[in-house]
Amino acid sequence: MTEIQPQLTNTKEPVCVTGANGFIGSWIVKTLLERGYTTIHASIFPGSDPSHILSLPRAGLAAVVVHEANLLDADAVSKAIEGCAGGGVFHVASPCTLEDPVDPQKELVEPAVQGTLNVLAAAKKFNVRRVVLTSSVSAMLPNPSWPIDKVFDETSWTDLDYCISRKAWYAVSKTLAEKAAWEFAEKNKLDIVAINPVTCLGQLLQPNLNASCAVLQQLLQGSKNTQENYWLGAVHVKDVAEAQVRLFETPDASGRYLCTNGSYQFGDFAQRVSKLFPEFPIHRFEGETQPGLVACEDAAKRLINLGVVFTPVEDAVRDTVGSLKEKGFLGQQD
């Protein structure tokens, strides 16, 4: 366990962030520090590197306590959350691989579902006030039965049979994990809210390439993947982090919150990226990449109503490309 000793009087509730050194988790820690949180328990996968979150601005003014905890290790999860009585848990950690899993049940489904239940059980045990669950748009779609002329919203759930038949195991894992969370919350009277981000873009605080930014990386490198079943739009990761903290701090927040800067076709996104970065071999998609998807600028109206202001997608793309270049994930391309 690594700790930076605080130099300020704690004025905010203690919180725990699982997956704290990942793409979204790192931004949540950054946002919490900027908002004056001074006791942050950072739960990370054993053996992974927390140095980039410990070196964030204001980290030296807070107690940032790093806990190594495998989500399937209930005791380790409990130790990470134990100090958060009356505060909150941001449950972000969930396995997501860029490669096809060899054993999807063991690699994706079990850690997502049982890991979530372990986090919620610890939150209940230690009287955490609220859990903000990072779900995913992958728990909302693909949903082939969704009316073709209706804008996607929080009432949509991914069709598990459809995903299993197509071996879309990440979507299966996120859907089962969120459903398990709602069932646990209802049975145990635990206050949770869920946020369902779409493809997250922005500056990579962590050293490794995450799956959502890899979607843009591969597009820049000429990929012809239409993201047919998994695309609804894009969102800046800083907006996702801001929305999570806002959901934690808003007493009457409840239910699910789609987090996206609008709904639109992946082909439209590719065209926008091509205009910003014409030097890259970006594929030009013909026709609809997401058949029947209804475009909507305020698809995340629940978050907009809470005051979240979304960053323009073009800015999110620029920030991501700059970061991918800086970290060497775009090869020799200038």
C-alpha cells in the first residue's frame, strides 16, 4: 500500500476509485483532486503501475492511498473500501481486452460480474453513501429489437442472446455486471447510480493504450471496421469523469445515465476525423454504418439536465491524436 500524506484538512467525503490507474479511472482521480477531495483510495490491479496518478497535480496535497486488489479477491476489495464510510465508491474496474479472449467467462464475465458484487458488498458493509457504477454503452446495445425510428436512451438493454451468438463477450460482461448491480442494490438497499459512456476519447494519462482510444488509432491507420454493433457516438474522457463526480454529488441522481456527445453514425465520425487529419489513410464509409441509428445531439439529456457540458467531438479527437502521437501509438506518422 502506497500513501501520500495529506497537507490539507479533509473537507470532502472519503472515496474509493477502482481501476484508478486506467484511462477513465485516472481521469476520475484527477477530477476528484481538482474538486478538493483529500482522501482517495485508489484500487489498482496487482502489479500495475500507479505512478501517473501519484504524480497528478494536487496529489501531494491529498491522501492518495493505493491498494492492490484483484476484483475477485473480496478481502482485498474490502480493504480498499474500508476507509470510505459515509463517502463513495467509483467502480470503474472491469476487464477489457484488445484481443479476443481465450476463455471469455474467466477473462471477462466472471471478473466483471463477481468483481462488481464484491465491490458492492464491501460498500454495503462499510456504509458507503453512494456507488457510482461505470457501466457502458455496451450494456445498452446492440439491441436489434430497438425501434428503428427511436433515439437510443437509457431504457435500452443489450440483447444477450444476440451478443453470445456473435461472441461479443465484452458486451455480455458489462450487461450482466450492470444487471447484477441493480439486483444487489434493490435487495440490499444500496444507493447506486450507473453511467453508460460511449467510446471515450481524450488524453491518455496512463502509459498503455486502452481499448476505446484504440478505435480511433485503428481508424487513423486505415481500418475498415464499421463498429456496427458497438458504436453510438464519442465522448471526451474528462466529461465522463466530470459526470461521475456530479452523479456522486447530486443527491437526487438515480438510475442510468447515457454519457455521449450525441448519437451519430461511425461513418460520420470517420468523416469528421478525416477533415481534421487528412494526412491519415482514413477509410471513407459508404451508406449507414449503424443501420437505422437515429442521430440526436442531446442523447445524454439526463446528464445535460444535471449541468454537464460536453466537449466538442473534434476537440476530443485532437486531444486523443496528440496523446497517441506523444506516446508513440501512431508510429512514424506526423
